[in-house]
Amino acid sequence: MTKLKELFSDTLVYGISSVLARFIGYLLVPLHTGVFDQDQYGIISLIFAAIALFNVLFTMGMESAYIRYGKDRDEAKSLFKTLQLFLLGSSALFVVAVWLAQPLISPMIGLETGNPILWMMLGILFFDTLAIVPFAELRLIRKSISFAAIKTGNVLINLGLNFYLILWLDYGIEAVFISNLVASLLTALATWIVTIPMFMGKWNRELLTKALIFGLPFVPAGLGHVINELIDRFFLKSMDSETVETLYGPDYSADDIVGIYSACYKLAVFMLLLVQMFRMAWQPFFMRQSEETSAPKTFSQTFSLFNFAAAAIFLSVALFAEQIVSIKVPILDFYLVDEKFWGGLNIVPVLLLAYWFQGWYVNFSAGIFISETTKRLPQITLIGAGITIIANLIMIPFFGMMGSAIATLLSYAVMAMLIYYYSTNAFEVPYKLVSGFGVMFLAAGFYYLKPTILKFGFSDLTSSALLLVVGLLSISLLIYRSILRTKTS
């Protein structure tokens, strides 16, 4: 029990630092959307999507491998030094390979060949890669405060430099990547300093082989996850001018659409934060409860309560999206998301539903971990990635941004149902799935009822408030009945 409490405590620290970092990072949205045009913001989004994709290849699962084998403290120093030297060499080779391939890569991310921003992108990848093993060491030896402090420091440096370079020195989009590069460099140095005793080990080829055998299988799953999250930007970028003009008019380019889509996507972060915070507390909780006879009922009730929280987030953000983006940031006098990006707000409810399904995925993962059938996870992720790619290819020419949003929703919905199937077969839990879908459809129904309510002469704000209150009361009743049935079954 003591060990589980320690795990729960550490998880809260990691979770709070991650959530805090995301909230602080969100402060860049009003700055970037207020200063940069849609096409420039689109280029920023594409480059960060490329960084996420390349990061999976650069790191090669070595973070997980170190956590797996670094617990043997007799060999930890040799493993640490071996992996650091390996990643130093492999990352340098990847940097050269990407640079040589820049005539192919640069146009895909909206850059011209030879643009120095590509070098900055590669620098960010290089230093982030060399920090992953030191960060894994901090987690392994439970230096959670140091971990959180360095992570938060990274975001604060990045944030401060963005504001300084853009507002005071009047830099363009290169300021975004200079800021990230400096933050990544300083973060890497900080992690090296706090783990400096670990560099005293020796190169060990056998340990490297063992780490690669364990870590490389994480690459396909990692790529699948990134594809689900970010590949839609590249599909939107590839839209031809005729499709863009047909869907959005002659004043827009594909880069503009990527920028609008990425900015409006940020509103779904509220649901994503709920999912992340829940996951941090949920994983240690279900492992602690797994031996209890009441565990299946507890898990079922947790699923119902999660759906209430998700419904509250969905209705609050979807109904008040226009009010949220029009909030003025003090001092800067910027909207939370600039007005020129508001044309994509109709994708927000769809993306909120997508992350709601991701929350289901996290709920249902309990049975997979308890039964130790985690080999299913990369299979499910890759199936989701395949759906994302196919759905984007089919729907973008007809629906543009909405097609990408629907593709994300379909992917996460299928992944949630797949893990539900495998998880409940491995560890039986009486999840109230019908009730869960009922809550989701009820929440969506109240949102899409808004145009009808407006016809009765109510203001937009009054209509949203009315639908929020009535919707949450209706959903509360449905969830209460679901939990009551679980208690008596």
C-alpha cells in the first residue's frame, strides 16, 4: 500500500507539472494568433507536427527501455552512459539525413529549401532526444520535484522568449523556434547537470542490444499515436487550390486552412486536460483496486462519473466557444484566439467528442494492464492511425477541416471500442456502455439544439446558459440512475 501511495504521489506531481505546462503554453495561442496570419500559424503548426513525428524516430523507445532496465542499479550507470552515447550518435545521423532530404521535407512543412528554421527544428529534436534518458532517470529514482521544476522551467523560458522576441524585437515566426531551441538546450543541460554521476558508467554493447530489442517495438505505436493527433495538418496542407476555393472561397490558401484548423483545435485542450488528469490518477488507482472483489463495480461507477465530467466540459466549451475565443487577454489586448481564426469554430464540438472517446480509452485500459495483455495497445493504435489516414483522404476533398475533425472522432471512437472489447474479455467489468453513449448523445443533442432555441428570440448567451443547465440536469439524472443500477446489480 505504501508503494502505491508513493506512485500516486509522484503521478500527481508529474500530472500537475504537465497540466501546468500545457496551461502556460496555451498563453502563446493569443500571442501567435494575434500577431501571425493564418498561413504563418499554419506553418508553425506543420513544423511542430513534423517535430512530433520525427521525435518518435529520434528517441527509438529508449525512454521506456531505460525505465525497464535502469531499475537494476548495479548496471544503471553503464546503461545510462551507453544509451546517451548511442542517442548522441544516432541523433546526429538523423539530423544529417533530414537535412539531406530537405528538398522533399521543406515543402511539406511550408518552408523553402535552406530555410534556417529547419536547422532550428533539428536542433530542438537533437536536444530533446538527449534529455529523455536523464528525465527517465529522475522518474526512476523518484526525483519528481526536480523533474517537475525542469519541465516547468522549459515552458517558462519558451514563453518568455516568445513574448520578448515577437513583441519587443518584432521577430517573425522564427522567434517561435528560436525560443523552443533555447528552451530545449537549457533543459538538456539542466538534466545533464542533475544526473552527472550517471555519466561515470562504461559503454556496454550487450545492454544496448537489450534496450533496442525492448524499445524499438514502441516506435510503431508512437508513430500511430502521432498520426492520430497530427497527420491531419499535412492532409489539409495538401489540398489543391480548387478544393480550397470551392470550400472556403478565393481568399484562402491551404496554409490558411491549416492555421485556422490548428488554432480552433486548441479549444479541445479543455477535454484533453480532463483526460490527462484523470489518467494520472486512474492508473495507480485501478492497479491498487484490482485485487478487491468490488473492483468491477468501482470501475463501472468511475466510468459513469467520468462521463458526467466530460459532458460538463463538452457543453461548457461547445456552447460558449464564441465567448471563450473572444476573451481579451489583459495588457496584450489580444483575443484568446484572434478573430481571423474563428471560421473554424464549428470543428470544436467534434474534436471535444473525439477526446471524450480518448477518455473512454483510458477508462477501459484498466483490464488490459491488470491482465498484462498490453501487446494489444500498439495494434489498436495502428488501427486507429489507419482509420485517420483513410478518413482524411476520403473526407477532406468534400468537407475540408470538418472532414479532418470527423476523421479524428472516428479514429478515437473505434480505438475506444476495440480496447473495450479486449479489456472486458480479459477483466470483466459491467461498464454501462449504453448509458455512456446516452450521455454523449444527450450532450451533443443539447448543443445542436441551440439554433432552434435562438429562433425563439433568446440571446446567444442566454440560449447557451439555458441549454447548459437543462443539459447537465438531464445528464445528472441519467448517470444517477446508471450508478444506482450498478450498486444494486
